[in-house]
Amino acid sequence: SLTVLQALEDGLKSADADPSVKAVMICGENGKFSAGADIRGFSSPKRHGTALGSIISLIERSEKPVVAAIEGVALGGGLEVALGCHYRIAHVKAQMGLPEVTIGLLPGAEGTQRLPRLIGVPAALDIITTGRHIPATEALKLGLVDEVVEENTVEAAIHLANKV
């Protein structure tokens, strides 16, 4: 939602400007990282505001390490946000993917560029063209996530952020 995008932008800009902040951790609520955009909004008149692609670029350009704590799902725009982060930690039960292709939409926030750079073209093409959900253990093998944990993902992400 526009509210979430604005909160991400405000939080990132604030963290980057604050010398006491050494790293940033991004997580979702209620055991889900992000299921992506609400497709009902795609047919609405264009709203002015922050675009997902510019938020992800802001994450990527941060001089401070940004860690994604992925629980539940990171799908569509949610996975694209995670791809913009410098590090990704996933709960063992997490699922990731770009399912919007199953309804005829391409990922619109540069996920089609970031994913191949991270995991290679063949694996990325499979994920981009099929829309299948990737379990965390496979994501680790592919290099999509840096670590898989069975316990508290947020604490693990904070630990990694402090370490780097």
C-alpha cells in the first residue's frame, strides 16, 4: 500500500541520516514479510506517491547494511524489496517467488534484473517465468537468501546486521 511504501521511504531516509544507526532491518507483520501489491489497485486511477522501484533503489543505495527478515511469504513486490536489501535471512517455512506472471504481469520493480544478478540467469528465468514459490531451503541453495533459521527471524536478522 501507499502507506507502507511511504513508511519504508521515511524510515530508510531517517536511518541513513542518523549517525547512531549502524544498520537497518526490514520485516513484515503477523509472520509475513510481504505478499506484494494488491492487484485491485492496478486498475485504479494512477495515484501520486512513492513508487516501489524507487524505494527498492533507496534500499540498495543505502550506505548502511540493510537486512531483510523474511517470514511467511515474500512474493511479487515483497520479494523485490528483499532483493534490494544487502542481506536476506529467511525462516525455514518461508516461501519466495514472483507469482504475478501467472496472471500475465511482469515484476515491475526491477526484480527481473536483480534476481539474475543474485542467483544466475537459468535459476532466475525459472522463477520469473513459472511464478512458482521457492521454499527457504531451496532459496538458500540458490543464493537467494544468506541464511535460513528455525527460530526468531527478526532476532537473527538483527544479529547479522550488528555483525556486518
